[in-house]
Amino acid sequence: MAVVKLNSRKDGLTIETLKEILQDETITEEELNNILISVQQLIDLIIDYQSEQELKINNEDNLKEAA
């Protein structure tokens, strides 16, 4: 079972909590699991993008300081 940690200070998003949030009895466990995997992939992409942007800003600042 997949668990997506959205916030380290809170419990992760699980299939059970996703069922409660969506309140849709027609969604299967497999579909819910796929949703959780997709959410985790999106979180990973956002974190990677943010890290790249911070690195880019730091590199630009270092070049300005060196000039």
C-alpha cells in the first residue's frame, strides 16, 4: 500500500484517507493506489524543480559576487 507524505508533521496520505476525501465508492483500490503514485510523482517533480531553481539562483548570486 502506498503512503504519500505531504507534510512531515502529519500522517501520510493513504488509500483509506483518499477514499474519505473523494467519497466515491466506485473507485477501486488499484485506481486509488495509482492516484497516490501520481501525487508522489508530482511532489517529486515539484521538489526537483524547486531545488534546481534554488541552485540556479545561488549560482547566479555567486557569479555576481565574484565579479
